[in-house]
Amino acid sequence: MEERWVKVAAAPNETDALLMDGVLKDAGIPALIQRAAGFDAPDFLAAGPRDVLVPGAFFEEARQVLEDTTGLGSYAS
């Protein structure tokens, strides 16, 4: 059975989402970035909110890593 990916954080733009993605991956946690609903348009490029997703089994660890990282905890959902 395929593991479900869940939203661990919301970023206001792609730059912040990439920062979160890097922090999670450095901690050994797989992560994906996805455009937030309603913003999946090529015209937005790097602008617009992004959701940061992790496999469900990593949710608590990922949330803690983001909360412990200066400046990122405020975006945790």
C-alpha cells in the first residue's frame, strides 16, 4: 500500500518552501513542494503559496524540525 503524503507546512512563496524542503531533507525526512490550491498557474512562477508535504509516518518529526528551526515554525500548519 502506498503511503499518504500530508501537509506539514505552508509557505508564502517558493523560496521559503525550498528552504523548508532543504531543512527537512538535511534531517533525513523526504519532502515534496506543491502549489497551494487555486495557485496552480504558470503565470505565478515562484510567487504564490506552497504546501510542504511529507510521508505521514514523518509528520511529527518534520513538524518538530520545522518548529525548532529559526523562522520556519511560524509557517507550520
